[in-house]
Amino acid sequence: MKMHRYTCERCGETVAMELPRYARTVLADSVRVRGTDRELCPECIRGLRVWFAAGQRKGGE
């Protein structure tokens, strides 16, 4: 299977994963900043989800 290699635009980690997993993980959870999609590694995606969930629990303060 063909591998896709990219660099996380948050932490700088280089990640290699098979194209179907890349599509499910990164493209589905890409982040748009100032009109541009950003590729994040799975760890940074998880960190963002935790951060957003914490904000929802606090009432968005």
C-alpha cells in the first residue's frame, strides 16, 4: 500500500501512514486557520479534541 508522509503543522513531527488511514485521520480532522487547511498528527488532533471538550464543560469561557 502506498504511504503518505507529511509534517504536522503544530508540533513539527513527521508522520507516515497509508493513504486510507491518512484520509480518515487527517483529512477528516483537518483544521482551518485563516482560510487554509492545516495537517495535524494524530496526537495533536487528540489534544485539540480534549481542549475543545474541556471548553464545552466550562461553558465556553
